[in-house]
Amino acid sequence: MDLKERNQKIIDAVITKADRVCPGSLALIGINGSFMTGDCYAKSDLDLLIVIRDDRGWQLGSTFIQDDLQVGHDIYCTTWERLQRDAGYEHPHISKLMDAEIVYCAEEKEKEKLEQLRKTAGDILDAPFSEPDYAKAENQLKEAEHGYTAAMISENRSDVLNGAGRAIYYIENAIAMLNKQYFHYGVKRTYEELQAMRDRPENLCELIENVISADSVPAVKEGLSALMRETTAVFYQVKETLAMQKKTPGKEELTGTYEEMYSNWRNKMHAAAETGNRHLAFMSLISAGAMFEELESEVKIDRYDVLGGYDPQDLHTTAMAYDRVLKEYRKEYQKAGLEVTHYADIDAFVLDFLGN
């Protein structure tokens, strides 16, 4: 029996079982993976997209080993809800949705539904790269950082390798999303697909290979650190490019931001200096920096390094450095034609606030 005949037997069995145990549950079946891409060989299993309409359809899933070919099969189902999430392109593993060759469709409307989801994802992929796209890619990079941290804080070889593996997986995802692409092929061709992407470390695959070929824990960590540095540098370059495309902020975007920065952290910084509270000073600067970063991600303003003036041995100097940052930021108000809102006392505020 050739592989094509074997595959058809599996597909026919799924359809027959659906009619028998869950009539009306099976929506469509598509062929994905190596038999769709042409990368199949004698030991290839059949990768199917099986879409079900309700929970009864889960009975169509099965895992088994085919002894005569020594091939394992994992036949599993998915739902329209899951495909809907995939169509939002939150990760780059959407080839089942986008590329599967449909071989069975219960009703024409099911195929139309799939095509609409493909169009939704396609429209996202075809649109110009934007800040929301960057944020999605950055989410994958943050997951990679979790794996990196796990690897770096452990001395157990298996734990280090596990963390490194997680970091590599999400770095590959991050690079794909930074290029608004998805993986069409299996893991065997990941390097090939990554190499074809524009925004990536020049030697990305070599960096990955250095990690997985390392023969000691220190070598794994060294290689992983290099991979993270190079990947982060590419993200920074793309972010800088996006920053140049941001609009110049107006009154609507900036109103209240200076007053908030003053209210939330200015007096805390001086109180920290008076009491010698390093934790208060440091964490206040971290919070202020987060607000500046959020603003910088939304509009085109100068970069404000609130931690640059932090001196743990001299909190008075630290507090004055934050005052200088605020003074510099007031220039953003001036550019936008804004004035900082001041009142001589609370009675003046109440009078104005109530409109009297």
C-alpha cells in the first residue's frame, strides 16, 4: 500500500466514524504538513486539519503507531474558535489554517468560513508593519527572556538546556513575527525559513547552532547570551525605525502627563533623599521610566533616561536629577503649545474646577 492510499484510508475512516458516532459534528478535513508541502518520505505521518462543530467531535481524535511502517500518527481535532484565534496572528504557527489542502467539506458554507478566516489573517499579514505588530513580536521575545532567565540561573544541565530550548523556540517565533511571516514548513526547514527573513541577526542560525551544539553548561549560557543580545539588537533597530514614523504629539496626547509625573514621583524622590530610602527612590524611578517608555512607544518624543541620574550613595543628587528630567520634559509641553496646570491653592483649583 502506498502512502497516498494509506492517507485516504485514514481520511475515509474519520468521515465514516463521524457519520456513526457524531453526525453533524465534522465540518471539514484538510491535509497539512509534509504531504501538503511535498517534504514527505517513507516514514512521514499524515498531518490533518480536522475542524469540528461541537464537543461530540472530539471522539474523532486518535493517536496510534502503525507497526508495518513503524510510523506514529497523531490525529487530533480543532474548533472554529481556535482557528479564529489563529486568524488573529498572535503566533507564527498558523500553517494549518492558512495552507491546509481541503479534502472534505460537510457543507460549502464551512469552506467559505475557512476562507474568511484565511482572509482575516492574510489582511493582517499584508498590512504595513506597525506598533501593534511590534508589540506582538515583542510578546514572543519576552517569552524567550523567561527561558533565558531559567537557563542562566540554573546549574543543572537539563534545566539549562530546557530553558535554552524555550528561549530558542520563542526567539524563532519573535523573528518570524518581526517580519510578519508564519512558518509554512516543519521544524526540519526552520533554518531555511529564518534565513529568508529580512529583519534578523545576520548569523541567526549560527547563533542557534552554537547553543545546541555546546558541550558544557557554561558554553550553553555563553551561546544563549550571544543569541539574546543579537536578537534584542535587531528588535531595537526595528523599534527605532518605527519611532521615526510616529506622529509628533499634540495637546491631546500630552495633556496631564507632566503633572502626573510630578504628582506620582517628584516628592517621593525628595522624601527618599531626606530619609535615605534607596528602595523608594529606585522603585519610583522605575515607575517613572515605565511611563516615559509608554509615551515613547505611542508618540514621537525625546528619550528620557530617568535612571541615568540614580546614585545610591547620594539620593539628594538623584532627586535633583529627576527634577532635571521633569524640566527637560516640559519642553515637550512647549512644543505642543501646552502649559503646565498650576493653582495657587486648593481654593483656586475648586473655583476653576467647578467653573465658577
